[in-house]
Amino acid sequence: MKSKNTGCQCGGNSEANFTELAPVLEKYAQVPGSLITILQQAQDIYGYLSMDAINYISAKTGIKPAKIYGVATFYAQFRLQPIGKYLIMLCKGTACHVNGADMIEEAVCEHLGIKDGETTEDGLFTLNNVACLGCCSLAPVMMIKTADGEETFGNLTKDSVKKILDDYRAKEA
Amino acid sequence: MKVVIGQGSCGIATGAKKTSNEFERVVKEKCLENVVIDKAGCIGTCYLEPIVDVYGDEGELQARYVKVQPDKVEEIVEKHLVGGEPVQEMMISEVDEKFLSAQQRVVLRNCGQINPERIEEYIAKGGYEAVKKVVTSMTQDEVINVVKVSGLRGRGGAGFPTWFKWNAEKSSPGTEKYMVCNADEGDPGAFMDRSVLEGDPHSLLEGMTIAGYATGANQGVIYVRAEYPLAITRLEIAMEQAREKGFLGKNLFGTNFSFDVRIKAGAGAFVCGEETALIASLEGERGMPRLKPPFPAAKGYWQMPTNINNVETYANVPWIFANGGEAFAAMGTQQSKGTKVFALAGKIKKGGLVEVPMGLPLKEVIYGIGGGIKNDKEFKAVQMGGPSGGCIPGSLIDTPVTYEDINKTGAIVGSGGMIVMDENTCMVDMARYFLDFTKKESCGKCNYCRIGTKRMLEILERITRGEGKDGDIELLEELAAKVKDGAMCGLGQTAPNPVLTTIRYFRNEYEDHIYNHKCTAKSCKALISFKITDKCKGCGACARKCPVGAISGEKKKMHEIDPAVCIKCGKCEESCKFDAVERM
């Protein structure tokens, strides 16, 4: 899944900025039951769902903003805040829990100075705890998602997870 | 020669892609023109990934190499591909071979055997023969009858007879009918469906098409979790290829039956595993369940007759039609027929995907196939059925794996997650973990589920913090009964199961927490303390790591932890090379 994060936190998107979303709406606005698909694609484009994006979708589809907001907040996938360049999806599934996912979370939080759902000040990392990535035999597991795709890391230890994060950070230097 | 590298999500996570790239590079460098590099889905032995199979020119398997990291590639190419001598020490051991040979593979028949991105390989295994036979030579009733004879029951958790649902949809009037696949594998700790989607997507498409024919549905929708990007990609490729070959689309096999499938990516909500919630989500709404009846078979997607089965159920279908309903019914027990795929994980030596005939005792699965408990610790319990299931204790390890026998223990077969726990897993914490999950995933429609799970979680959190009170266990039991009765859908009705089963089998652990302020498994932080034993050599490693300076002692003499200062972070335990730090 491609995602582009503009990093813009001003929240002042005008309609002119939704040029990438326009073709999506052209395709789906009148197809019943497409709201989730539209929101998914909007999030793929902008990295998150801004209130402006919700209002824009509302104007094009005729669905009330309150309803769109209701759907967006119901599902774990949707974010209403921008995210960092690297999205850390830390698995908290049963197998990971039994194999020490809490310890890994502690290590990530300590290393990056953020908690679940937060983004580092430099805008590089966002931590999201997720229910299960389905790689249970390699527990504990995390996935790091970027604009270019995603990479999964298994059999994590406190030390290996720190090294992985450092490697990502080093790429930026 | 052909070199096949297993590349399911878990294989890729262990570096299978890098191994594959390295093979490409080395083979090219050595100009080995007769060697083809290919990929396959996951064969299920996750603990041995990355796995590389080398086939000879006749298609015979010459060697299966395990744990092949890129640095080992050169040696395999040099000795085996060039020299013709398999590298024995890297090959799968006889013991590990048993992990596969002890299984009976119906659903996973092609996983790890074929390249899921090439329809020709599926066809070469007899793929799409079953649907052709069904569509060109059988009536709808005949198809449903074969499924009835097979005894196939829904593999998503509830175990409802599949033929009954198909027949109900067939009998319902409607201008349009739908065939929906639930691939929203939301149970934490389960990955059977992911493996089928990634390793053998055509078997799902074929199964859905047969079901579509039997019920009169012309449209299929696969509802896949967004957390499975690779599964979505491979499904899309499979659908495209099936359309090109004329296995999906209009007038299949020259008849007037048309069927096509599309994918809908889920957006992350466990409750969408419930049929009516899934339908609401397909329609772009909040995924909230509604009362049944009307059942989806009468009024489902867009108020039209709809059948919903999960991935594993559909994947069984082509096999049943290729081999006959009787052959399927011959496996398993009287009530639970066929095989079941389990995702074996947790504190197990050999984790992975395991497909066994129904009725095999748990012990066979955990010890016979899974090799027993990691680090040879004591087996405490196995969690089955995820947040809707329960923990089955060691004393019931001879329980046969059937819908009925597992239900009797208070757990459920569920979709097939099997999480093994050892003596260090705290059962109160397990119950807390699942309640935390269901509390978050409760859609909020029914009061008992919305508030009940929250109150139960609060009590469990208190107990694991060491603040449990007399009467807490009874209160939990009372709340559990109320939530079960007061919730409308399966999520709420089963949410208390993890609590009830742990109280039933491990009441002593609850009592230990509440009355003795002790965590039996020495896992709950608030109830343990760390102590340095006489194994200490006085190296000082722990003292240097301690973030609060709670450890003191002279060099080369036994150190000591000041319990008043200690924050129980466990860094001393991790840093000690002599096992001298003990949990009390």
C-alpha cells in the first residue's frame, strides 16, 4: 500500500489541494457503500484524514460529515492525525503478548520517547499498537510501513528492536 | 533445476526475499542458465524459515533447506546446483520432517507447493477441475447434497453446517444473490486464512464459484483485513488470471452461469467477523451487528440473500468435489468431519501451521507435531478460539480436537488459533489481556457488552496490580453471566469465556493474587520482587544497568537489590550472565 505523508500539520487544506482525491471521488462518490473505500484511498494519499478532507468527501458524496466521522472513528485503520514517515505497527496479538510484546513496546517507547499513537518530534516515527499481524510463529513481531511498502521484523528482542529503529534513523542522516 | 523460496509474510519477515535476491545474484554470476528461481507460499513450518526447496529437472524434490539466510546461499549453489551434491547439514532434519508428515493436508494441499502467482501451477495440480465438473454436469441440489454428505462445517468459529447455509440462500428469493468470503481474520494469534490467501488463492476463488453456482449467486465479495497487504496483492493477481482463463466472468464453461469476485479491504474491526456486522461494513457503514432473524441467507448484503463463509471453509470445497463428499466425511469424527488447520504459536518449540484430522488429541498436536514446550518448561494451558475462546489446562491435554469436545472444556475450536502457554504465563493476566481486547473491540451497541467488559477489565487490572479484593472472583463470575445473556452478537456472548475458563481451571491463581499478593507465574510486575542469589559472581553488570541505582555490592562479591528503591524493570535479570537474579 502506498502512502504519502505531506507532513503538513497546518490543517488548512483548501479544496484546491484535493486534486489527488478528486479522481477517487469521481469513481466512487455515486457508488453505494463505497465510503470506507473512499476513506482508505484518501488516507493512502494524505497519510491521514483531516477534517477538511472529511468535509470535502461530504460535499462530493452528499454523506453528512458526522456520519463520515462516525465511520472513520469506528475502524482502527483510520487516523485523524498526521503520522510520521515510518509507521511502526507493533503487534500485540496473543502469541506476541505471551512472548513479551509488552517488553518490546517498553523498549520502543523508551528509545523513541513516544507512546502508542504518538509521533516523534522530528516526524520520523509513529507508534501504533495493532491487534495481530498474523506472523505469530515469529512473535514478537512488528511491521514498519513507509511510502515504499512495508517490512516485517520477527523474533524481536529489546536490543534488536532498538537496532532496527537506529538503522532507519541512520538512513535519514 | 528449480529453486523455490517460500515467501509468505512470515517467510519474508525472516529474510526470504533477501535470500531469494541472493540466489538470483549468485546464479547469474555463475551463469547457471538451467536454474530457475521461483517462489511459493508458506509451507507452514514457520520456525524453519526461510525455506528453500531445490527441484530436479524431472520436478522431483532433491532437497529442502531450512533457515537459509543469504550468507548460506553461495554454498548451496556451489555444492548442490553446480556440484550436484546436496548440502546435508543445511537440510531439514528427520525430526522436523515429522512436523509435516504427521499432518493431513486438505486446505493447505497446495500451500508451499505451488507459485501462488501462476494459475498454471494450480491447474497442474488439478485446479478448476472441480468447478468445471460442478457447473457443467451437476444441479444445484446435487452440489448442496455433496456438501451435506461431506459434513463440512463453517471453519470460522461457530461450526455451522455449510450445506444448510447454502441451501437457505438457494431457497431465498432475490433478484441478486451474493457470496461473501470472510477473510477478516481478526483473532489475535491466528493466521490460517492469511496463509491460504497468500499461498493458494485460487482454491478460495474456486470454492466461492462452486458455492455461487449452488446458491444462484453471481457476485462474490472477499472481505480481507487491511493488515494483510501481501494477501490482497496475490488475490488480485489470482483474480486477474482466473478471468483471463475464463474461470471467472460471464458464461463460465460455456453455460449460462456467470460469477465474478471483487475484494473489499476491511478497515480493522474485530466485530466485523460477525456476519451482520460484516455486511454493514461492506455497505460502508460502522460495523455494528443487527438482530437475527432475518438471517443473511434471506436478507443480507443490500437486503439480498447472502452467504458468508470464511476462507478455510471455501478452500475445502474444491477438494470435496474432486475427491467426493464421502472421502471428506471419512476423515475426522462422527460430528466433526474433515480436517482443521491450526495456527500453533506461543511457548511452543515448533510453531507454524498444522492441519490435522478432527478428533486428534490436543497432546498429539502440541507434543507430537509441535515438539512440546519451548525450553522444555512445563505445559500449563493452551488457549483456543482467541478472545471468544478459553484456556484449556494441562490436565485436559488428551481432549480430542472436535467442536463438541472443545466446547465441553469451555473453550471453542474457533478459527484455529492455538496459543501454548507455559508455567511463566500468568492466567489472570491472560484473562486481562483478552478482556482488554474485547473491551476495545466492542462496538458499543449492547450495554452489557460495552459496560460489562469494561467493568470486568477494571477488576482484572486491579487483581493483576495486587489490589484484588475478597469477592472479586464472584463478581467477575456474575458479570460474565450477565454479559453473556445481555449481548446480542457473538462477540459479547463469548467475551467472558477467557475469564470463565481461567477461573474454572486456575482459580488458585486468582486466589493467590487476591489473598496472598502473589503472582503464581511470577509474571505480574506489581506482585513480584527481584533477588540476587548466591550464583552471583559480583561482576557488577546488573548494577551498571540498573536505572535507579538500587543494586549495590563490592566487586567479586555477591550484590544486593534494595527493594525500597527497585522499580522492577527487570534490567538486572536481563543483564545477568549467571542466572543469579531470581523473581520472588
